[in-house]
Amino acid sequence: MGADPTAIFVGLGLPKDLPTAWLDGLTDGFGDECALVGASVAGGDIAKSDQVVLGVTALGDLGGRAPVTRSGARPGQVVAMAGRLGHAAAGLALFLAGRDGSSFPELADAHRRPQPPYACGPEAARLGATAMVDVSDGLLQDVGHIASASGVRVELEPGALPVPEPLVAAAAELGEDPLLWVLTGGDDHALVAVFPPDVRLPQEWRIIGHVVEGEGVQVTGYAEPHGGWDHFRE
């Protein structure tokens, strides 16, 4: 939504026999990630549980700006992304195929620890973004949320989507289509934002489509694009 991160609150449910070293590692991980954005772990709660249950609430400061929601996209605007897409999905595919990830360490690491473009959220807000979402469930799925909330259609250009060499090589080895990882893979937590057509974007942002009248998401060359993670899909 364009806020600068300030703090997180962590709720933990833990088995009583969980090794202390595991909890120490988790705590260090939270501290390391918060340090990337100048935030802190401000509190939370711990309870006994039969299995590990983890809930995190993140807080941020808008600095007086209005939040950038999913509902502000308008026909004529451009769609841009920051971060990477498809890497975590490719890493997962490698592991599911029985590979240890050593041939593609960048993809394996992306699945284990994503690298969200934290600074690009507040940057997009300052650049005049009218709608924004993070890609946690797949590009098609999450851009679809913008289209639905805004009452518009988003048209994506596959030729504008980044498909770097590690994705191409891993897809060739597994017999997959790397573009499908980019379109439907989640967990990279890239950002997608909608901007006015005359915006001048810094190099971190890449225009990948535009907004028109209508509904849903269309990918040039795909008749009925679909895919992504839906928690409640049967």
C-alpha cells in the first residue's frame, strides 16, 4: 500500500518439546529481515500448541499519503512490476522433481528465502501509483485482484515479462514452460503497480502491460489465461 515498514508483531504457537535452537534461528531470521527495512519486532504472543503456528502482523507509516489499494486502476494506465517472478516456483519444481537445487542455486535459494523489493512499494506511491499488489499467489491471480477491484481489464504482454536464463535452463531440464512459472508462480513477492501513462519509472520498474475497459486479465497469445494459487479452490 506504499507504507514504509516500521514494526511487526509475531504470534507463535509452539510445541513444548521444540528445540530452543530452532526458536533462536527463527528469532534471528525475523531480526535480519526487519533490519533490511529499518523495522523491528515490537511484540507479540506465545502459546503452547501441538504444532508450530505462526502469525505476523506488519505495520507501516504512510507519511501522510493515502494508501495505494487494489481499486485505483483506470483504462489508459500502464502496469509495471518490480522484483522477480517465477524463481520461487522454479525452485519448488526442482525440489519436487527430486533435485537438490545445486545445479540452479539461484532458484533454490529463491524458494527458500524470497527477496521482496521492499523499497519499491513506497517508491511507487511517491511516483503516483494508483493501484498495487504483491505477487504472492501468481501474477495472473494477483493482477486479477486489481482488475476485479478496479472494474477494469488488464492486458499483459508476455514479451515484456523477464524470463532470465536460469529459468530457461531449468525449464528445459524439467520439460516445463518457463513463462508459465512467471505467469502463475507465487512466493517471489514481486510488486505490480498501475501508473498514469506518462509516468517516468526508474530502472527497478518494468512496464509489462496496460489497463483497458472490460474485466479480467488477458495475456497476448493466450486464449483464456489462468493459474496461480487459490487457497479455497477445490
